[in-house]
Amino acid sequence: MPQLVRVQNFNVSSDGIAAGEDQSFERPFGHVDPERLFAWAGATASWPMRTEPGGSRGLDDYLTRDYDRGIGAEIMGRNKFGPQRGPWEDLDWQGWWGDEPPFRTPVFVMTHHVRPSITLGDTTFHFVDDDAASVLALAREAAHGKGVRLGGGATTIRQFLDADLVDTLHVAVSPVTLGTGVRLWESPDELLDRFHLDVVPSPSGVVHHLFWRR
Amino acid sequence: MPQLVRVQNFNVSSDGIAAGEDQSFERPFGHVDPERLFAWAGATASWPMRTEPGGSRGLDDYLTRDYDRGIGAEIMGRNKFGPQRGPWEDLDWQGWWGDEPPFRTPVFVMTHHVRPSITLGDTTFHFVDDDAASVLALAREAAHGKGVRLGGGATTIRQFLDADLVDTLHVAVSPVTLGTGVRLWESPDELLDRFHLDVVPSPSGVVHHLFWRR
């Protein structure tokens, strides 16, 4: 099994927007209600944040439960970790996810402002100021032969796509239009020169886009 | 995670046939060429019997690689294990799969003719003469809290469906018509009184049917 770099369960609107503007502590996705993008995943039996039994076990559940399969490390951009810009003013902030973040591996947070690593449950966040290829080298080593999940946001995924460092992408396109915000693409067709694409409409209304290298 | 009983990657023709008649050592699927049913899975990167690198990483690969996820035991019918009928005449026969069967768990083979257990690689075959519920109890215990895969053939799956012991089914319907053979169903609609169903056409031509309990 090659050590793939994988985007998993990344959500965008039908016009390619992954998050809104004006991100804040109260609104991690800015002006965008994330429920409008994530509802398909939250309805599945395998949703990691599920607190009640039940949930669907069809197509959407297959994709949800593949999220951590064979993954040994994650890379994320700073804005996925928190809404701060510039130097960290409050080191007590430890991300959005509470005492048990759902990653359960080393996580490399790309930022120009490094700070000490944080361990919460089975997740350790490392803060690194380097280019995509160098951060990926760190993540590959930490993953001990398993795959590396590229967690987003859209800007970070674009950075790795531009450096041609991504092996597979699962992008869930929700049937909502957002207009403005942080954009992954104008159209999925932009990736077809380098990737195969399966377009898989789900009965839930989301359209799964599964890319793998040509 | 409940301990589910799952049918995974089970293949039938568009008219519901899973295997042909006149099974023999040379033709495990009787008059049916299994390649006509399995080709979609063999083309994926995660196909367990893959000997060369490459393969697709789209929808069909998600389903192929879920085959063993969270599975701790398999149950199969005797005719999946071998073509013999009646008492075993040659105990040297140890199944179709060589020294490293792809199951890698305990496997319970349902037969009226018991014989000593066989260990090959990470797989141990146990031969049991009992009803579906009793065999399932053995498999659940052997699975140590993980799920139980119901491996087939069609007759065995029907037996467990009739006893209402199946939680989820993934049945891949291939675009071929076979006419005669061992039948899983006349139509997938037969299960809709008890199961939700996602019908998911793949770009490969196969149509994945994903059932889960209502």
C-alpha cells in the first residue's frame, strides 16, 4: 500500500465555496452555516461526532467511515485550527474540538507563527512554518507508513494541488449556492488534466466527487 | 459500534444470479464466468488479490476496501468453500484460496458434514452443522466485538435473510444477464419492507445496492 496523500470528506457548495468570510470564534465557517454543507455526513451512522444511536448506512456512510482508514497523520491550515490571525495572543486556545479531537493522530498545523505542540486525547497538534513539501515530509514520517490526510481548508488544499502533492480527493458537493467565501475551485473540471474523476450522486442530495491521479 | 452482520461485495447478475450450475473443482462458479461479475472489483487498487500496482481509486475502490473493515469473523456456505457434496472424501482439499486465504479471521463453514478445523495463514476454517442463529452466535463470539461478514453464497444469504439476521448488505449488480443458476433474488425490491436501499450506479457499469435495516 503506497503512502497516499488524501483529501477526505471535504465539503463545498455547488459553486465551490468551502467556508465563509469573517471567521470568528463563534462562527468557525464565517458567514456560512456549516450545517448546510455537512448535513449529509451528520446523518450517517459513522459520523464521529454522533451522540445518539441510529443513522444511515448507505453510500454516505461508506464515505464517512473511510475518513480515518489507514491514516497516520493530518495536515491542516491555520484557519482550520482557529480564527486568529498574526501572532498567537492566547495560548490557552487549543482548537475547536475540546478534549478529544476527532483526528487521533499527529496533526501538522501550517502557520507563520509557531507555538509549542499540544496533546489532547489521542491527537497532538504540531505548529510548523514551512512549505508544503517540507510539511508533508514531516507528516509522512509521523504517519509511520500510513497515509496522510490533507484536512483543509480550501487554501491549504490549493497549495498542495499547486505543488502536485495530492494523490486522491473526496470532495462532497452540496446542493447549495454560497456566492462568496473561500473557494476550492471554479469547477471540478480544473483537475481533470491530472486526475481521474468519478462523479457519484447520493440519494441524500450531495454529489460525491472522487479523484485519483492519472 | 454495534456488532453488525454484513454482506460485503456480493456479486449478482442483473437478473439476480450469483453463481452457475454444475459447480466443479475447475469451475467454482459453475457455468458462470466469475470475471463477468467481479471485473469491477478486480480493476480497483484495493482488490485483495491484486498482483500488480495501479488500479482505480474511485467509487468501486471505496467499496472494495471496506470488505474487511471492522470484520472479526466470516460465515460461508459449504459451496463457497468447495464443490463437494455429501461426506468429505478428500480432507487434503483446503478450499480454493491457497496458503493465504483473503479472509484473515475465523471462518465458519456451514455443512452437514463436519471435519477438523483448518488453519491457513491468518485464516482458520471451522466446519459447523447447525442453524443460522447458532452459527451466528459462534461467529459473534469469535469476532471479539467486531462485525461478522456473511460471505455467501446466495443460498446462505437467503437463509440468514429468512431468519432476519442480516444488518447491512452491499450487493453489486453487474450488467450481464445469466438466466439460470443460484439466485439471490428476483428483484432487490423484495427486501424493501425491512431495509432502506441506496441504489448507486458506478461509472464502471456495475450498480451498487446498499441496504440497511429500517
